[in-house]
Amino acid sequence: MAESVFRAHVTEAGLDGLVLVDSAGTGGWHEGDGADPRTVSVLESAGYPQDHRARQFRAAWFAELDLVIALDTGHLRDLRRLAPTPADAAKVRLLRSYDPAADPTGGEAGMDVPDPYYGGLDGFEDCLELVEAASAGLLEAVRLAVKEQNT
């Protein structure tokens, strides 16, 4: 979901030739599967295109990446543990850290995008709202990084 939403923001900002948006899980249990039908439904209803196959994140990818976004603190820890170097671990950030409405004093509940997998459609809709709320701030951070790299 976050990949589709952020890719749309990057494209709308005219950065799609400069910024690669991709996603992968920290575990391989859904590898090769398409997105959950509830995710597809919520994304399509909101006007986001989606074409995704699950795969597992690989430590070797860090060398090619400038930023790695985690949706919850558990994935943040997993990805940082997977990082080959401290500099690579520093590339991993929580998505909601880019949301000005997120509450860092609220612990994980204030910063995590909850996994809606075991709930109903409304959980996926809530997830989309959280992803959208953080995407504008993430886009601004990426826009600044691109500008710095190109000056």
C-alpha cells in the first residue's frame, strides 16, 4: 500500500525519473503473492494504481539504497539488524516519522502503521489514511535530498 501511494506522489511531483519506489517485506512468507485483495480494493477506490508481487528484503540492497522506510517499529528493528553497517542502519526510518500528526510520545501506537491483515476492510482504510498522512512529509524530505544531490 505504501509503495503505491508514495509512487503516485513521486510521479505527481515529477520525480519519477529520479526516485525509485519499491517495497519488500522483512519475511518471505508471502513471497511471490500479489497484494491482499482488501489492499487492492482500498487502493483502487482511492485512485491509486497497484501492481505488486511480494518479496523479501535483502541486506545486499542497502548498498544501492538511500532510504529504507519501515511501517512499524518491529520492522524498523528487523531492518536495522539486517543492515551490514551502521551507516546502512541509519538509512532505515519509520514512515510515520514524516507525519506531523504522529505522536512519538505514544510509543509504538503513536508511530506505527498497524498491520490490517487480520482485521476487516476498515483496518485497510485506516492504514491508507496513515500512509497518506505521512507521504507528504516523506515526499518533501526526498525532494530536498534529490535537490542536494543535484546541486
